[in-house]
Amino acid sequence: MTDSVVTMSQHRRDHLRHALRTRGLDASDEAVRRAHEFDSAFRSITLGLTERIEIALRGRVDAVARHRRGPHWHLDPRAFRTTFDHGSLLRRAAEALDRAHDPLVQRVWADRSLGAVSFGMLSEELDLGTLSRLVGGLEPRVHDGVAASFRLPPATLRPCLQHLTHVRNCCAHHTRLWDRKFRIPPPTFRSPPDLVARLAGLPKRTPVHSLELLAHLAETVGPCDRHAAAVRRLVDEHDDLVVGIGGRPTWAAA
């Protein structure tokens, strides 16, 4: 009879066992279970950080652009670079509002007038990929203001958001992070100095490199004590598995 307590698919179990053996680690059933639990906890921490950043991003984009052009700034092509496909944004906005389940949004959107919907309301319905493309197309003063709010060099904002979107999607779809290299890499940073130091020596595309970048972004929103404590507990309990994420996080420095 099949075991009723199935914690993961056989494919995931086999992959974790192979990865453990490749790294010279214990590959017993118990070790596979520990690697799975480590991966699940690490993914939850990472998703929590991306959520914090994503919510702040929506608010900061609106705050910077609204200051210049009012609450419906997104309807003005002048709020974007001349190369940006503004018509495509408006079509995506209408599609997102059509799918909205929020009763307030549905009431405001009843007449299907984009002029009745502020960007603050619309932003809650846009997916992170669309929001990332929108940010990349903002006119320079607004774009650079958003980058500064996250303590990022302007040129790194869009690729940083592309990487963030990829990581967030991996987490949201329960993709394994342990022993993974991300398909979409983060940018290379030459400033600010504290971020450069934080990433020094960590291989790109690895979960720990992404965690450090996400921590930097999330800390611009406020203290991340809960996330930092969770990382320390996780590493304390699974120190041997740190090799599978690319190194030791600074939050759990020995």
C-alpha cells in the first residue's frame, strides 16, 4: 500500500538524493527529508522578502510619479520614455482590471474608464512582470527616483526587477531553490559599497546571492529582524546544507 504521508514527488526526492550524493553529503531518506525541509523554509523566507519589496515598489512608483503628474499619471505618455509602448500598457491595464475581484475596483471600473482608476488602485491589479516593464519605461527623473528609494544605481533597477520577478515566480510556484542556479541573473553592482561588500565572493545565480540582494532591497523598507532570525535558525539547524545555496548568508555569519 502506498504511504499516505507523501511529502514530495518521487522526481523531487530523486533529484535531491542525487544532488546530496554529488556534493558528498549523506543521501539517506532522512537526509533527503532534511534537504526538502531546508528548501521549503528557505523558499518561504525568500518569498516573504519579495512580497515586502513588491508592495513597496507599487507604492514608491506611484509616489514619485504622482508628485510630478498627479494620481492618473500613467495615462500621460509623457510620464514614459519615447520608446515605451504606452498603448500596450493601457491594454494590459484594462485586461488586469477586467480580471479584478476586489469589489471596490469592480465598482470604479464598471464603466470601463481608465480615467476613473488611479494608478494606486491599478497597481494592485498589475502582475510583477508588467510592473517591472512599466518601471523600465518610466521617464528618467521618475525612474531614477524609484531606484534611489531602493538604494540602487539607476542602470541596475530594471534588471534587478527582472531577477526579482524570476525569483518570486520560482518561489510562488514551489520550484526547488536548493541546488539551483537561477535562469535570469541579477545585474553586476559597483555601488553602493555596502551592497557590493554583501555580494562579494557569492556566485551569481545562486540562492544566497539573491537572498543578499533581496535583503538589501527589503531593508530599505524597514528592519528585517524576523527574516534575519529565520535565516539564522535555518542555518543553525542545517549548517551542512548551506553548500546547496551557494554559501553562508551574512544574516547567519559564523
